[in-house]
Amino acid sequence: MKITTKINLLTTVWMLCILILINFVVYISFMKTTINMEEDTLFQKAGDIVNEINTKQSQSEIEDYLSEHSYIRIIEPRNKIVHEVTNDKILSKKIKGKYTKIKQAKTYLISEEHGEEQVLVVRVPINNGNQFKGSLEIGERLQGLETRKEILRAILIFCTIIAALLSLLGGRWLANMIMRPISNMIKTMEEIEKSGVPKTITIQNKAKDELQTLVKTFNRMIDRIQINMDKQKQFISDASHELKTPLTVIKSYANLLRRRGLENKDLADEAIKAIHSEATRIQKMTDTFLDLATLEKVNVLEIKEVNLVSLCKNILKQFKDVYRREITLHSDGFPIMISADELKIKQVIIILLDNAMKYSKDKIDVFLEKNQQHAIIRVKDYGIGIPEGEINNIFERFYRVDKARSRETGGSGLGLHIAKGIIKLHKGEINIKSKEGEGTEVVLFLPILE
Ligand SMILES: Nc1ncnc2c1ncn2[C@@H]1O[C@H](COP(=O)(O)OP(=O)(O)OP(=O)(O)O)[C@@H](O)[C@H]1O
Ligand SMILES: [Mg+2]
């Protein structure tokens, strides 16, 4: 069943229930007040008759008080009817006379050919000194009430039908109003499914309601998907562009070798060296691509307790052995414990040291400190530095300050991007301070283990 039909049916059924309840209350209170009013008039009449009997000491004129379909009786104790006038024999036969000492009113239901009919009977005591002791009883068919009841019933039924129809129409309007943005969304989703192109929904209603929030959230999600798709496209085009250059170099040197390389030993040497170095670059690059891809996945960290001091000592030793550069570790020697993915943190430090070595010729200093919340690693070089306007850009994928220079140094512009991603996964922070011509200091903050 469609939601619109469901909403429609439910509202109508609910409306009908409410109406039936209201009708019931109206009907009951109408009956009650009408019977009360009839009672009052009959008591009034009984009072008048009793007065007359008392003053005139005669019961002969009570006939004047008869109204349509009624009877009047005077009854002595032990229910003995001493006088009765009536213009409805059937009625007076069906209702038995009853003596009473107190004022009372009662309704009876008597069966008639066309159904049941209500009869109102009032009884009042007659008391004129010691002369006579008895009670007066007046019975009257509530015929007016029957017709009014019928009219009321017809009106109520008519109103209920009209209200049900209106509620059906209103429900349909309401359901359509609610469903319109949802239908729009379904349409857009189907279009997206068919074409594969993310598309946002145009917001039609100005009201700031849940449906608008739904549409806005959907649009935000689509925007995010769009941005990610754009990023992916950008990445693929950047990556293939990056790969193209070394491949072209390799291809041209290979061609050269094929044509005349083997005759000329120097040329062959140069070609092989170039091919080797470019191939190494491609290899490094593909490794970083893989790193990037794993970074985009969530929960890739293998967290354990890591002592930063010994980790840095090991890395620095390797670097000093391989590159023969002056790299100094400054720390108070006390272990600094963090919970982190050791390999990833090692990768970050290597990225920073690699940069420091590539972009400086002088010594390199590594400082290890901690404050109350963070372990702080500072990698400082005294090299070419980064122009002030570029500091914000260098974390972008494939961004290099000076493309020509970086080509020489063999970078692909991914190192800092990857480093930042890893630090972010560890809920840490990476900051860069640099002055062109004077040097660069990269500062890492990593949450410390208590
Ligand atoms: N210590 C530094 N001194 C001077 N410039 C730096 C330093 N570190 C980074 N840069 C600049 O920032 C750019 C981006 O650095 P990043 O490490 O991301 O890439 P890369 O070193 O060029 O290549 P990769 O690290 O991927 O091999 C570098 O190209 C360089 O211009
Ligand atoms: Mg680098």
C-alpha cells in the first residue's frame, strides 16, 4: 500500500472515530436535557393540579390539564386509583398506577407497532391537611422527543458523512504535500541510478521543516559524493601525469640504447643510470599511491604502545648510516610513550627527515619533548625554507613549491599529504614554521599515553 493511501485512510478512520464519539456525547446530552425539561413542565403541571384540588376541593376539572397522549390519575395508598382521566387508553393501560409519598419522575419504554416509545411519568403527593391522603400521577408519551431524536440523528449522520468526505480529501492533500519532496527524491535517485551522475534535489518548500532537512541532508551527501568523485578524477589525472614523465624519460633512453647505445659505452652507462633512477622513482611513487589508498580507508591503524625516543633513535641511526648526514637527536632520554601505529609514525618521521635532507645541505636537528597532553616531535633543518604564501599549500596532494627543483630532488609532492593524513588518524596535529633561505621546522603533536 502506498504511504499516501495509508496516511489518507488512517486520518479518515481517526476522524471517524472522533466524530462518532462526539456524536454519542451530543446525542446523550440532548436526550438528557430534553427529558429534564419535559420533567420540569410536567412537575409544574402537577403542582398546578394539586393546588387546584386543594383549593376547590374537587377533582372534576383536572381533565382540562390533559395534553395529547397522556393521562392524569389520583391514587390512594395501596396503589388504588380513585380518579383517572385520559385521552390515550393504550397508554393508561400499559402504565400501572403507583402511590408515592415523595415527588418522583420516571421514564418507561413501551412497545408499539412501529417500535418502542418513551413515556414520562411524574408522581407528586397530594396533601390537604388531614382530609385526603394520596398522590397525583401524570403520564405522557414523549412524542415530540421521538421526532426531534430522529431529526438529530439525521443531522448527525449527514454531518459525519460530509466530515468523512472532507477528511478523505484533506488527507489526500496532506499526504501529497508530505510525499512530494520524497517523490522528488525518489525520482532524483532513480535518475542518479540510471545515469550514474550525482544530482541534487531542488528545494521547493520554503518552510524549515523535517522534509527540508531531509532534502538538504541528501543534497549535502550528494555534494560530498561529487567532491569525492572530483578528487578521485583529479587524483587519477595527476597520478597518470606524474607517471608519464619518468616513463617518457625511460622510453627515450631505451630508444637511444636500441639505436646506438651499445656502440657507445658512456652513452649506455648514462642511459642505464637514467632508466634505473626513473624506474626507482616510479616504484617509490606507486608505493606512495598505495599508502594514500590505505589512508582513505578507516580503521587501518594497528595501535600499540610506542616509545618515541627509541623509535627516533633507530630511524636516525639508519639515516646517518645510509646518507652520511649530520642528524642530531635532542631528548632528555626519558621514554615518551604514545599509543600509535608504530610503522605509520615511523613513516611520518621518515617523510619529514627525507624533506629536511632534500631541501637543506646543513645539519638536521630532531627534538623530542612532551607536555601534559602531547608528545612533541620537531624536525628542524637550515635549508632553503618555504615561501610564506606556500606553507598552506604544501599539504595538498602532488603540490611542490618549485616543480623544476623538486624534479631534481625526485619528489612527487605526496609526502606531507600522507604525513598529515596519518597524524590526523592519530588525533594529532602537524604544523610547519619556515623562513625562506633560513630553514624549516616541522612540529608534530601526538596525544600522550598517561
Ligand atoms: N624541509 C623543507 N624545506 C623546504 N621545502 C620543503 C620542506 N619540506 C617540504 N617542502 C616543500 O613542500 C613540498 C611538498 O613536500 P612533500 O614532502 O609533500 O613532497 P616532496 O618532498 O616534493 O615529494 P615526496 O615527499 O612525495 O617525495 C616540497 O616539494 C617542497 O617544495
Ligand atoms: Mg617529501
